[in-house]
Amino acid sequence: MKNVHNFSAGPAALPRQALEKAQASFLNYDASQVSIMEMSHRSKTYENVHFQAISRLKSLMNLDEDTHVLFFQGGANLQFSMVPMNFLNNQSSYVLTGVWSEKAANEAKRFGTIDVQTQAKESGFSTIPSPDELSYNDENSYLHITSNNTIYGTQWKTFPHQKLPLVCDMSSDILSRDIDYNAFDLIYAGAQKNLGPAGVTIVVVKDSFLKNAHVDVSPMLSYQTFAKSQSMYNTPPVFSIYMLNLVLEWIESEGGVSVIEARNEKKASLLYDIIDRSEGFYRGHAEKEARSTMNVTFNLQNNDLEKMFLQEAEEAGLIGLPGHRLVGGIRASIYNAVPLESCEVLAAFMDSFKRKHS
Ligand code: PLP
């Protein structure tokens, strides 16, 4: 079989080690003679998996004691609604740095007034504002940001320090870098990029912020319900949480988040170096200081060349590279589970494609 290097934006590559472990116990989990998918979520066997995943997240993110780790279904899109539904009183601030943050802000408009920050749209979402450029009304319920803009390939490097509670969509860079996760009051992330398969969304919420949540919210849409029931209010997505736990185990076995971060930086710089040395053959979408270590986005001189690039890349076993339909071009998503070797192969391909076609 041809060696394939997977640069899919999500669902995305998973660590081989986690997939192999799942395969080995697929039909007979822990000598139970049944799959983890076939047993009660109230069984001790499943509970062990569930609580191990929570405690691994707490430890890898170095979370304060008073922080809840919750599991929801419905993807990050449901969080766009749940955040304002639970926390928006009159007005909240949203920093628009891409399509996902726009979607989050539009959803919040159903529940109150939105004070929108930044002009990043005017530059095709190629930048991230400096935290000092932003001004807030201290009366607002929270400030919402998107730490990594999957479609445009931009990423916040330093985060706003303000009086408002900070809410962050970390769907495409959670656990990719060793940041202070306790600086956020609520973090949410769909698992299907850095943490596992689709089907589970991780929410990390501080108890002090959770206390502000509205109490008249339907139980399935209430953070308080899920905190009280430890995400077992109804049947959780057991298989996705089981896979999440295996991916977290893999991060631990690699040496933790700081080791993963150093590798991610190396992977990204291999590709950005080729772009920067290409004398305009490859044109990076993001401004240099805002470049993402997770999604490397670029264009070639014209559509025909981009089509040829994608076709030749696929023939060489490099898959998942077409840019998002809104921006076109090329996007290499290089989440935690994408090996350094895949980036080396892509960098070599980019180099030889340029030599062949310029
Ligand atoms: N937020 C970000 C940053 C994303 O990249 C995505 C999906 O790619 C979403 C939200 C939407 O996630 P979901 O499909 O889990 O609702």
C-alpha cells in the first residue's frame, strides 16, 4: 500500500498508537467479551474510561482545582448557542477573526447585543489583533475569541487580559501548545482535530464562571446540569470519549504538551520556510506574526497551478490539502497527530514542485 500523509482539516489524522489500541480491543474490551460501545455507560468499566479522560485533561492542561471538564455532543456549533444561552445578560464582546467567530457572534445576537471587535475581515482575515488594540465595556457578560482560525491559518499568540470573563473556541489548537489554560473562564473544542474522532466536544469551565450561568436553561443545554451530573445526565458519546482517552494517553506517552508544542513548531516552520524562500511562488495567506502552527494556508499564482499542485500531491500520497471552499488555495493541517515526517515529505514535494513549474 502507498504511504499516505494525511493533512485533513477535520476530522483529522489520529495517532497511530491510539488507533491500534482501539483496534486490538474493539471486539473484546478489557476481557469483557463485548465492545466498549456495547456496555452501559453506568458500568464501572465505562466509568473508568470516562473519569480517566477527565483527569488526563485536567493534568495535561494543568487546570486549577475549581475547574470542570465536561463532555457534550453537538460540536463546537452547539457551543456557539450554549455560551450566550447560559451566560449572555445584556451585551457581550466578540472578536471576529474568521468565519467561525462570525458564526459564534451571529448566534449570540439571538440572545442579546454584541459588541464586535476588530477589522480583520477587511484584510481577508489574515491577521490577529493585538490584545492592546481591543477595548471593552466592563459591564459585558464575557469576551469571546477563537484561538486558531482553521480556515485562514491564523492564531492568537498572546491573549487579552481584561476584566471580562474570557471564553475561547479552541477547536483547532487545544493541547497543541503549552499555554496557561487557567487564564480562560470557558474553553470549548470539538475533538475531531487535535483530540479524537468527531462526536464529543470538550468544555472546560471555571466554577466561579459557572455560577453566573442562567438557571432557566433546558437541561441538555445547561452547563450546570452537565457539571452536576459529571457529563452523565444522559448517555454520553461513549466511543468518542474512549478514543479521546486513548489520544490523551498518547500525548502523555510522547512526553506531554510541551514536547508536542516543540514538534508542532518544527513542523510548521518546515512549511513556512519553503513558502518564505519561494520568491513568491507560494504566497502565504496569514501575516507572518499571526501564522498558525496548525493550519498552513497558501496560494499559488493561479488556479491552474493550484489544481496541478493538488493533483500531483495526491499522486504522491499527500492528501487532504485543498483549501477551505471560502478561500481556495492550499491548506496543510498539521495537528498534533501529523508526524514530523509528513511535513518533511510535504516540504520536499513543495520544493520540487516549485523547481519543476517555475
Ligand atoms: N470552530 C472552529 C475553530 C472550527 O475549526 C470548527 C470546524 O472546523 C468549528 C468551530 C465547527 O465545529 P463543529 O463542526 O464541531 O461544530
